[in-house]
Amino acid sequence: MYTLGIDIGSTSSKAVIMRDGKTIVRKVLVTVGTGTSGPAQLIEKLFEDQEIQLSDIQKTIVTGYGRTSFKEADKQISELSCHARGVHFLFPSARTVIDIGGQDAKALKLNSRGMLLNFSMNDKCAAGTGRFLDVMARVLETNIEDMGSLSEQAQAAATISSVCTVFAESEVISHLSKGTGTANIIAGIHRSVAQRVSMLAVKLGIENDVVMTGGVAQNSGVVKAMEEAIKTRIKVSDYPQYTGAIGAAIYAFDEAEKEMTKRCSL
Ligand code: ADP
């Protein structure tokens, strides 16, 4: 049985098709999020090779910041629930989750069954989010994908003390004009994100295993800075940006199975 999980985020839209709620058979991403043609592009890309058709999908669940805009789904489920479910599928040993997306950051506490016990969130300010890193990448004329490897060349992380994105941007420009190396500035930016987001996890109490999810988890520099900030090793899957969509596809499988059982018992 095929089920579909869709995560419409602030900056990107993700979709995952799963077989029997156990195997990921396809995952696609478009780098546009809510309020755009992202969801339509996503569906087109998902079924372009026609191996699996839309009619093969038993159930679709949508999650993410822009979930209400996707009317074609059978059901909407919150980001927090889908994230918890996706993380538990990828790392059953996860108890603390740090998720950094395009416009928010959150920490989640899970129990051994993957149930969400508590969470803490920053969605008020761009500092400590993907947006902060996207702004800094632009100022430094670098690609967001290269920030992690560039920061590995740092000798000493530059100090970025402003919490506000606008002031931090001025600090970065000031570092550039003083001749501070790009690698050191990027390491300072990563440290600033880690210091801010780690507070969310510390507030909840850090329990092993710790897992990082969301698009920013692909940045090895932020992961390393976060490990230093919380003094704990962090696990990252090969596709952290798809965690919410994976959770949604698993919830969709549960729903489809429940319906089938009900039909059989009639
Ligand atoms: P949302 O669900 O809010 O759209 P995502 O979890 O998709 O957010 O994360 C988006 C953020 O991830 C971007 O703002 C960007 O900073 C970061 N990002 C995306 N791709 C990469 C990459 N390849 N390497 C590092 N960071 C990335």
C-alpha cells in the first residue's frame, strides 16, 4: 500500500511516498514553500516518471506551516506530531530533537514510543533559523550548501554578538571590512545559531539520543557548533529535511489501515 506525506514549509515543500508505512520509495523537494506554486510543482515532480500514479496513493496527509493551503490531502496533522513520528521512524532511540527550518527552530522531547512529551519553539525571530543563515550566505556571496565545509577551514570563530539578524548582518559586514577570513566569520555565524537554538533544548532538558532535523541539519558546521553548545553527540539522518513528510506518510498509512480494518469488520 502506498501513502503520501507532504510537508509545506516556509521555504521549501517536501513529499515522501512510503510503502506500507515502512519503506521510503520516493522523496522530492522543491525550494519554494507556502503561498507559492510549490505544492503544485511538488505533485508534478512526484509523479513525473509515472512509475507510481496519483491513483496508486491510498491516503495523503499534509503537514507544515502551509498545510492549510493544500486542499487535496485527506487530512492535516501538525508539524510537531509529524516530526516526532518521522524522527522515531528514523531513530527509535531519539529522545531530544532539535529542528531548524526556514523560519523557526524547535526542540522536542520524545518518549521511548516516539510520543511527543514536550516542546519549545522560536518562531518570533529570524535569529537561530535557516533564514538567518540564508541572509548571511548572501552577504558572504556563498551558497548555503557550502557553509558547512567552508566553516571547517576556520582557525578561530569570529564573534557575532548581536541576536537580531539585521544587527548581526552589520557585524558580518564589519568583519569583512576588517579583513576577517570568510571561514572564521561562517564559524562565528554557526556558533551564534547554535547558542540561540541550544537554549530551547536545554530548557526542556537534554536526554540522549539527540537528533537534528530540518534543512539546517544538512549544515555540518551548525551540527558541530550545536554539539559543542550542548556537549552531546548529535545524530543526523541522510535526509533530515524530509522528517515531517516521512511522519505524515506514516500517519497516512495508519489511517488507511484503520479504514481497511473497519471495512473488513462490517
Ligand atoms: P521549512 O520547512 O520551514 O521550509 P526546511 O526544514 O526546509 O524549512 O529548511 C530550510 C532551510 O534549510 C533553509 O532556510 C536553508 O537555510 C537550509 N538549507 C536548505 N538546504 C540546505 C543545504 N543543502 N545545506 C545547508 N542548509 C540548507
